[in-house]
Amino acid sequence: MGRRGLILPAFAWALTCPARASDLSRELLQEQLPADGVIEPLGVRPDFIDRPGRGVYWRRRSAVGVHALYYALHFAGLHDASGATWRFRVEAPDGTQLFSFASSDDRSGDFWTPDLHADQLVFVIESDRKPTGLTFAIDRWLIADPKPAIRSILVPGDSKLEPIAKYRNVASVWTPGRAVAKLEVKGDTRRYSCTGFLIADDEVLTNEHCIPLSIPLRTPGACEDAIDILFEYDTDDATPRRFRCDQVLAKSAGLDYAVLRVAGTPGHDLGVLRLERTRSPAGGEDGDPLFVIQHAGGGAKTVAKQRCRADRVGVPGVETGGTDQDFDHICDTLGGSSGSPVLDRSGRVIGLHHFGFSDDAAVRRNQAVLMARVVASFPADVVSTLAP
């Protein structure tokens, strides 16, 4: 994504050279997440004019001089006790409607809008009478601010990532690829992207470091405002199928996984991936051939298949996760590939990709958590939903 006239404070974004053992931490992993938007306070509240009858009771432009490729708005404390018939619109300066909701929609509370593509925003409330009793604040907005994705490939400048669309007629790649999704995550100060994949009709597996720490476990609706899950984002011009996250069913910082329940059942028609519960890949120079399906850099779905194999097996993982939970692989990835399935030749998920390297790292290997270790730590109700 390019940048167009973005006027924002400078944001530092650096990645230190990661160590290979005890220094591997959640904080370091989160630093690798490629931000594509910063979240800034806004503090906008409606201020209705006095006028008779139907008409526009509030109009306001976003701050002059702030321009971006897209925005998203966060509404807080929406409550309607007005009794009026009103409609709220977000428009581009030329009057093109970008987003709207009305009194009849029965919307309330806190929520994010979808991405709004415009250079600047205009807020409008039209009503049949002054909507006294309609209250809300637009307290934050997400402003497009793309950052360079960390390249985690074996040979910099020689990426072997391929568009998944190239394999549309290759069932062994295309079929499992349908279950892979891009995750758009809104944290406290930025939005970033990860990858995840269906392990049941309504469950997605990804990395724990992709999930905001503030989301509680086993709480319905707790992640619906923070995580969108996009399936069938197979080409740059595709219109993805978008699902909301409902709740976090299970997570582990040490094993770096999170199981999300999806608001819907996309696995009914997209299928689910089968998880390897016992076997580890063979490593070394003749290590098992693998492939990784991913949303590298937050873009359309890609696959790393060429020059993709396991290397060292039984290497240290994250924080309290033990000394033998991970394996090295030399499959190409980018920032945004966190949470991707690492598949063996049979199409079973043998690892959960979660760690790359910086350009100046001494050891150029990516890392995945052994799937057998992940499944062994799942709660029983999650295990019961897995495909055999």
C-alpha cells in the first residue's frame, strides 16, 4: 500500500537482532508485526444546531491537514434517547457516502467502522427533528500509516513466495489454502495483520502474540471489535469474506498459540485443516519438504513451496514454552505471516509459524512451534472439535 500525503508524527519502528533461545519473547515477536495503521485520539462529539423540521443538524469535517488512503472510526458510548428519526453519515469531501447507520438500526455501545477510503472525512447527522438525547463520541480513529514488513527469507532479495492463485488447479495446495485467513487486529495504538487458519467450522488457530493482551478468555463478544478474519483474499482485487472474532477459547504465551471462535461457520464450505498430533518433521539438509500458506506482509494469500523444508528440530521456543518445542524451517515468510500453517506433503499442519529474523541476524532461519506440542496443550473441548 502506498502513502498519499500522510501528515503524522514520526513513529519509530525498529527490530533488534533476535537471539535464538531465552531472549525470544512475546514482546520481540510483537515488534515483528507489520503495522498498517496508527490509532490516534479524535474526541469528536455531535453539537446539534437549532432548526425546524427535517434537515441536517450536524456537519463537521475531520481535522484539516490529515490525509490518508483510508481511515476507520471508533464510536464510544452510542446511546439514543431522542425519539427522532435520524441518520448518521460519513462522507468524502465530494459527498460520496462511505458509511452510515440510522435510528432504525438499533446500534449502540462501542464499535469500529470498516475502512473508509477517502482523503478526508465529513460527518453528517440528518434528522426529522433535533435529536436531543442522541449521544456518542468518536474517540479514536485509525489512520493509514503503512510500515515496511520485516523480510524473513533465507536469501534476502530472492523471495520464493508465490501467489496462491497460481495453484488454483493444484488441489494439494489450493484446497488447504481455502481454510487460511488474514487477521486484521486493532490493538491499543495500531492495527496490524497476522495469518490464521480454520481447525473447526467456527475455530481459527493463530499466534498468541497476534492477540491483544486485554482480550479475556472465554468471554462471548470479547474480540468482535478487535479482530476481523478475512477469507478468500486470494488476489489483490478480491473481495474477501469478512467474519468477526467472537471469543478467545484458548491461548498459550509459551507455545505462542491462540484459538479464536468465529462469529459464523466459514469451515462449512471452506474446509478445515488437519493437525499433526504425534509426528515431528525430519530436519537437516534432507529435512522434510514443507509448504507454508500465508498472508505475507498483510497482502493477498501466498504460498512458500520452493526451497521450503524443515531444518533443526527441537529448538527453544518462547519464554516458558520449553527448550524443544520449536523447529527451524527455511520457507520464505514476511511480517504478517505470523500464525501461518506449516504443512507437510500430506497436507497436515505440522507446525505453527511464529518467528522470523531481522536482516542483520546471524542465523537466518524461521521458526515454527511443533503442532504436536500445541494440540497436546489444547483444552478438551477444543480437541473434541478437531478433524481426525
